Amino acid sequence: MSLARRAFHSAAWNLATNLGGRLITVVGTLALTRYIEPDPYGQVLIAATLVLTASQLFNLGVGHYVVSKPTASRETLFHGTVYYLSAGVITTAVIFAYRDSLGALFDAPDMSRFVPGLALSVLIDRVAFMPEKILIREIRFRRIGIIRTFGDVAYTFVSLALAAAGWGGQAIVGGNLARSAVRGAGMVASADRRQWLSPCRLNRRTTSEMLSFAGPMWLSATAGFVARRWDGLLVARLFGPASAGLYGLGQSLAEIPAAHVGEPVADVLLPSLANVNPDRRPQALVQSTGMLALIVFPMAVGLATVAPTLVAALFTPQWHALGPILIVLSAISIARPISGLVASYLQAQNRPWWVLRLECAWAVVLLASIATVGRFGPLWVCTAAALSSAACALASLLTVNRLDGVPMVDMLGVLLGPSCACAVMVGVVLTLRLAMLGAFSLPVSLVVEVLGGAVAYTVAAWLLARGRVRELLRLVSDLAGLGRPATQDS
């Protein structure tokens, strides 16, 4: 099987399993809101963000090195394993020691109760980290996707069972532990342990080589994490845990297209681009951007369009303030996948420092705008987050144009057709909403809006971006005729 076909095959599996797992998680989260109110939900999110922040600060970037260097030796992988797991132990100890002080800082005194379980969950994830990166390097995304999906199922069932039993916020902690345990067991069992657990003497040369490459990627990943996660902490600091809970849930729903479609594609793109002739990478970036826009744009715009009906139909009254938040935050899923694709391209081009510059700029602009404009209210925070993501995407396109001459007209051109088709979709959905006003129940109205929007976008995309649609259909048809690779588990 060619590298391109294998990459698309892997991307399809990665997308399908990520979306399937996310659908299970979303259904579970909707059910959880029946048992948990915004305040305790927000306190759990604050605890999770702080635990993950500590973990990210001790990430070291070894995962980027493993994925970007397909020929890295077992000695190098063992070095990465030792450093990453050791840093995880330090992470757990630090966050546990300061949990009470951090809770007071964010006016979330109950937060400290959730830290031990969440810290243990992150430590389990660290054990599974290197095996998962090895599977990514081998483009075995089918196996990864299946394991992740089983983890999402475990999270949903455990968290719902505990919530129904009256555990409150601890139900979410229990669900995270279950998910980490399932994923950890699956990843460790799937990767060849000789690749990452074969003991060797730690030496300065290997350490220096790994960290010199991984350092900028570590810093850029940390900056990206800050931009994606610390906005919730600022909301908690400015408006309290309940507002943080609403904002966090809105962000979780709004980022579905970006995190569960855009990022899986970027996961596949990095190891694939690393094996592509450098002269062909700019063209591959343009093609990937067009394909991603065709799939992600309608999901993001459609979610924003149906948000008022969705929130009114599926959430209890204490969560109804989520509607406007979800409308604004959905814009993030339009811009963020573009930035992710460019970051994968720059990594493949061995330009990690440019990824770092872009991520740091995004984090600074986002946090500065939230700390100033965001003080006017939660919706202003959402607006700042959406505009910052759009600015980062534009800066990413300008960067590859400057460095490698990737034409802006080509990059923007592949976005035009999906954007116009989305405009048609919005018009159809709003027309349907007005026509159905009061005629049907909210759940029925939601189904009609979703189906009507899907049909409208499909027809409009065929008329406005026919060449791109045909290319996508060709790839899907090609995928349907592919057999299982003889030597690799995609």
C-alpha cells in the first residue's frame, strides 16, 4: 500500500473512532448535567486544568521527537521513557502539595478534593504515552482509535453510574480514572515493549540530541496548552466556578470539530509528511487544508447555528446560559484545525522554532485579550477566544507563505467553497426555524434543523466546490476498496 493511501486509510480510522468516542462522551456529558450543576462541574474543570498544566510543564517534548524521527533507536526511546515517567512523578507530587492554595486562588475551595484522583489519572496516561507515540509513528491509527473509543465508553458508563449514585463532581474523576486505565492497558499491550523499555545506560549525547530537538516543540505545546486551557482559569478567577463550568462545557462541545476531526488529521499528517519528498509538502498542505475545511467547517458553523435549539432541547434550565457561549466558541473550530495542519507541516520541515513562535503569540494574544476585554463578561471572553484563534490561523498561513512560498491565494482558495456552502446552510436552518416556530417540540425541531442543514450543505458544496467534493469521494471510495495491510495495523 502506498504511503498516501495508507495515510488516508489511517486518517479515516482515526476520524471515525475519534468521532464515535466523542459522540459517546458527549451523550454522557449531557446526561451528567442532569445530576451535576455548573458550580461543581466548574470546580472539577479547574482541578483538571491545574493538574494538566503541571503535567504539561514537565512534558519535555519527547513525544514530538519520537513521532518526527521514525528511525529513532531503542536507546533513544528508553531515554524518553525514563525522563517522561520521572517527570510525571514530580508532577503528581507538586500539584498534590499545592492543591489547597490553588483552590483558594481560584475561589474554588472544593477543587482540592478532586486533585488526587485526577493526578493519578494523568500519571496513568504518562505510562501509556510512549507506547501510543510508537503506534502513531508506525501509523497504526486503527488500533489507537479503537483503544481510545473503549476508554471513552469506560468514562461514560463509570461517570454516569457514580453521578446517579450521588457522587457529584467525584463522578467525573472516577470516569477519568476508568478511561485512563482502559487506554493505558490497551496502549501498553499494543506496542512492542522492547522498543521503549529495553534498559540502557543514560548518556549525555542522546539526552542532548533529544532535548535540543524536542525543546522548542515542548515549549510550543506548552504555549498551545496555555492558550486552550487557561482561558477557563481566567473565567473562574473573574466570574467564579459556575461561569467556568458553563464556559468549560461550551468549549468542550464547540471544539468537537477541531479536536476530534482536525487534530486526528494532524496526527496522521505529521508522520506522513515526514516521509514525503520535501518538494511535495507544500502541495500536500494545500490539499489537506481543503479537505479538512470541507469536513470541519460545516460541523463548526452548523453547531453554532443550531446551538439555541440544542441547548433548549437537551439541557436543564440551570444550563441554558450555555447557548450564547456555544454560538461564539464554535468559531474556534473553524480556525484551529488550520493552525494544527500548519504546525504539522512546519514540524515535518524541521522548523520547530516557528511552531513555538506561533503558539506563543496565540497564547499571549488570547490571555491578554481575556484579561482586558474579557472582564466585561463571559461572552466577551468567548469573543476574545474566537478572534485570537482566527488571528493565529491567519498568522500560520502567512508564515508558510513567507518561508516556503505556499501561495496565500491557494490556501484561501480551498477555503472559499466550503465557506460559501456554510452560508447557504445557515440560511436554510434559520428559515426552517422560523417556519417551525411553535409547531413542533424542541427535540423534533432540533432534528429537522440538523437534517435540513446537512442536506443544504451537501447540495451547496457539490455546486460550489465540486472538484474538492469529487476528490474526497474518490478517496472514500478508494478506502472502501482497501484491504487490511499485510504487515501493519493501520
